[in-house]
Amino acid sequence: MQGRRKNLKLSSPNEVRKALARIANMVLNEEMDTKTANSLTLICNAILSGIRVDEQDKKIRELQDILEER
């Protein structure tokens, strides 16, 4: 029988920051191995990059809309 599923909320920069802090604490307390922590850190960074690109795209679209209105 498998244990309880673990989930990390990673849909905002703040959630990613909290997840990274949680991962760091788990490694420090020897609750997670460094290989798993490294994998999760890479995933968090990839997600954070995607969030930033989405936010930049949104700002660009907003600026384009403002320019088109003028």
C-alpha cells in the first residue's frame, strides 16, 4: 500500500518560494534526499520561469491594447 500523495502548490511565485523553503527544510531535517530535492528545485525553477514569461506576455498585451486605443 502506498503512502499519502504529496502535492506542492506551484501556481504563483509565492507558492514556488514556499515550496522551495519546504524542500530545503526537508533536506536539512533528512526527510528528503538531495537527489529528489535537486529534481524538485529544477522543476520549481522551470515553473517559475514559465510564470514570469506568462506575466510578461500579459503586460505586453496590455500595453499593445493601450497603444491601439490611441
